[in-house]
Amino acid sequence: MTDALLTFEESLAKFDPAMGLEVHVELNTNSKMFCGCPTEFGAEPNTRVCPTCPGLPGAMPVVNRVAVESAMRIGLALNCEIAEWCRFARKNYFYPDMPKNFQTSQYDEPIAFDGFMDVTVPIDGGGPR
Ligand SMILES: [Zn+2]
């Protein structure tokens, strides 16, 4: 057994490629995802924050209903199944501009899942150049 690399054709014959996308979208909601703070731009610094924004102890995030509805619409447009319920989780990591050191995110129980989008690819592999 060698550690030789497979050719492209050998790889296609041996594996069934599956790809996923992680897409970040800013929705046009009037308030933030987990609190009632406004999302409009142009305000004075630190005037659009509440105890939930930096994750202060005791702050209780509440999910934005309009954002969930938008996520469901996006899921339906992408042929996803829409979960009857879902869960948000804390993704802990340090990031200099996020003092709470966690991101509230979806991990294993998302709002929408198992979707697909057909993409037409020219046989010659061409496209915008
Ligand atoms: Zn807030």
C-alpha cells in the first residue's frame, strides 16, 4: 500500500462528494436576534445595547420571531425540512470584539435542514472568468 495521491477520476469513482454551505445573512429585522435592541445604523456608540447584548449575568435572550420566520422562508426556498422545534447553543470562544466569549448559534438542531439547491454547471467546467 502506498500513500500515492488519487487522481481526480479515481477520487470521483471512490467517493461520493457531499458539500455544505454555511451562509451568514443579515436579516432586515427591526431588532437584534436575541433582544429588543434596534438594528438601525447611525446611532451614537453604545446606545443600541442592553444587558443581553454582551451576555451579562442574568440576562435572558429571547429569540426574534421575525428572524425565525425569515429563516423558515429561506429554508423552504432551499427545499429544506422545517423543524417543529429547534435549539440554540453557545459556541464558546474568545474573540476580541465579543466580550461575552460565546456566540449563540445553531448546531445540531437547526430551524431548517436537509435542503438542496440545483446548480447548473457547464460540462466544460467553464463559467464566469
Ligand atoms: Zn440588546
